[in-house]
Amino acid sequence: MTKGASMDTHSSHLYEYLVDHAKEFTEDWLKLQDIKTGSHYSPDSAPEVLNKVKEQNSNYVKIIAQCLLLSSEESKELIYNWTKETATDRSKSTTTLDEVVRNGGVFRRVYWTYVEKFTEEKTDLNIQLKEVFEWERKINFALDYVLETFTSRFLSILMNRLQAQSTLIKELSAPVIPLTSEVGLLPIIGDIDTDRARLIVETTLQQSADSHLSMLIIDLSGVILVDTMVAQQIFRLIDALNLLGVKSVITGIRPEVAQTAIHLGLDFSQIQTENSLERIIARVIQENTVTMHV
């Protein structure tokens, strides 16, 4: 038997050994995990979670073992498909990325312990040092690629989730609530900085256009402070709405806000204002009802 053939045979023996000991490996790996509620790696996880993690880890052992018999490109394809699934699964828990990285080190340590056991138990195979170095190259390449693809997928999922949450928060920060098919209500609540003011203008114009509104009631009862910048953005919004053919009515200006506006010399005289949101909504509904019966 040639050296190349011998090496391939011994790699096959190591592959079979690791596959046969996958469950035992997983139990040893689990003993090294810290208890951290919410983490999928925690020994105190719910039984269904723990069983799934055990199954995934056993499959992980077999996948890395299979890489002993594959080329680098074949190993990468195999690993990518596995990490895509497991990263998605981990992202649904409170498992953090630093736990994933730490666990990668634990897994690697246990893996090499089993390779060592194999070489000690299979003395009849006459395993050469060169073979061990070849296994080191393939196993560590596979483990490194697992970490690379897992973290990339994990972070991608988290970033997409944050982006979705950010978009939702932005939409909720300036929601146009339809009162009728043509009249909407924009309740503005809280402090308004430059970024939020710009966002309110952009989203309100888009929502008003999409809903084909003819009137928008802007409720400022939740705004405690109106400065020059905020007023300018409100005027800008009203001017832009006028260009879209949407009439604007402001309601809910608080007494302290009115005093501040006068002190700052802000002129709301050209803008239609109402002192009661309930009254204007009731009027809108009444007018809409009358129109429907005409």
C-alpha cells in the first residue's frame, strides 16, 4: 500500500471514529458549557431546545469529520449550508456572538481530544506524524470556515432585524392615521430634533400621497417644546402638503408652546388652527357622513 493510499485509509478510519463517537463527543462538549438562561448552549435549556442543540452538535461533529475526505471547496459548500441553518436558529434565542465564539474554542478543544484518543487507540494503524499534520490542516480549515460563515450569517440576520425595527420605529414616530377616506390625523408626540423633523416631513408626505388625502390634521398636543427649527419644519411640511393638494389643520397647541412661539416671533397666523382635536374629528366625521347621504 502506498503512503497516499495509507493516508486516505487512515483518514477514513478517523472519519468513522468521529462519527461513531458523535453523541459521546456532544455529552463531553455539553459538560464544558456555562449555565446562562436563554442561551441555546446552556445545560439548563428547555428539553426540546437542548435535544435540538445536541442533535445539531452531533451533526457538526460529523460535518467536520466529513471534511477530512473532501477538497477545500467541497468542505466550504458543506459547511456553508450547515452554518446558514444553525446561525438562523441561534439568532432566535438570546445566544450572543461572544458565546458562539467561545463555544467555537470549546468545540475545537474537544475535537482535538477525540483525534488524540483515536491515535492512541489505533496503534495498529501505524499513524504517521505527517498524517496528523494533514488532519490538522483540514480540521482547522473547516472549523475556521465555520466560525467565519456563522458569524457573517449571524450578524447579517441581526443587522436585518435592527434595520426592520428601525424602519418600524421611524414609521411609528410619524404615523398618519386615516379618519376617513380623505382625511388623516398626524399625532406628533415627544421631542423633535433635526433628524426626526426631517423624517416626519418625508414619511408624512409619502403617507398622505399614498392615501390620497385631501386634509391632514396635525396634532401637537404631545409636543412640549416648539422652537424655531421645529416651527420651520412644520411650515415646510404644510407648504409641501399644499403642493400635493392636501389642506392642513393644526390642533393641540399647548399654552406654553403658544407662549414660546410668540416669544420667538413664530407666525402661525397663516395656518389654520383648532383648539380641540375632538371637535375637529367630530366635524370631519359629520361632514363625511353628510356627504355619504347626499
